Amino acid sequence: MATQRVPPATASDTEPIDTSRYECIDGELVERPLPGDRHAEVQENVRDLIKPLAKVLGMKIHLEWTLDETDRPKHDWMTPDVLISMPGPYQRSRIGHLLPPAFLAVEVLSPGQTVTQMAAKAWRYHAWGVQHVWLIEPEENYAVVMERDRPGGFMLFQDGILEAGELRVSMADVLHHED
């Protein structure tokens, strides 16, 4: 399913919005596509590979933890598949989302999403202070790595190494499939 814009909620502004199903981009709710089994497998692989490295560096890793642009009443938010906080303490919004900056956001493409759509999200993450973004295409076995200081990005294939600062993981391990 492709990412779709949905009309703003007709309920009052005080009614909570399910941020696991929606993101808010440019003030509009955008429905998040449903991931498939391969998406979930790659997402878990990334988490399992990075978690011990992040812990040593004083970072926290979260699956689908929402990143708020700011803690203002009207603001945008996005939910990467994997989010790694900066080392040390971090701030949360009033509703518990991580406030920027963050160290790494990982997006695993879902069926119907394009790398172009995900690159637009990556540039937004960079604008919010996220230093590194990995866009992983699990069906075609490649990734696009984007850094805040070099936002153009570069492609990595199955035999490459994904890097974000001191975090390094093998694409082959990220793409590993359990039979």
C-alpha cells in the first residue's frame, strides 16, 4: 500500500491520534503503510544488530518510536522503523515521543513505498537534527545511506557495510532471512 494522505480527524483537537497508524507531515495526517513479513524481519535484524553497539555508546534503540519535530501543540511527527537516540539523556515530548536531535533513523521500505518518498522523509529527519538515516529496500537487497552533512546519500548493496558514526553492521546480516 502506498503512503496516503488522509483528511484531518473530524474529532476535537484534544482526541488522541494513533501515531502507530499515522504520521503528521506538513500539518496533514499521513497513513503509514502496513508492513509485510520481510519488512518486520529486516526491522528486527537491524534492532538486534545495533542494540549491543548502541548500548556501549550510551544510546537507546527503539522500534517504531515516534520522533516529534517539537513540543508545540501543532507540530509534525514521524515514526521511523528503528530510532536510535543520541548518547546520554534525551528529551521527550509531553506525550512521550522523542524530541530531536536523534542519532539514527532507519526506514525499511514497505510494499508500495518508493525510495524517492523515503528520501523526502530522510531530508526532513535531517532538518530535525537526525544525523544519520538508513533507507533499506528489503526486496531488492540494497540500502541508501544519508548523513546530515552529506544529504545526497549513497547506495549500498548486499555486500556493503551500513555505518553511522561508530555503529557498523553488515548489509548481509541486516538482510539475513530465516528459513
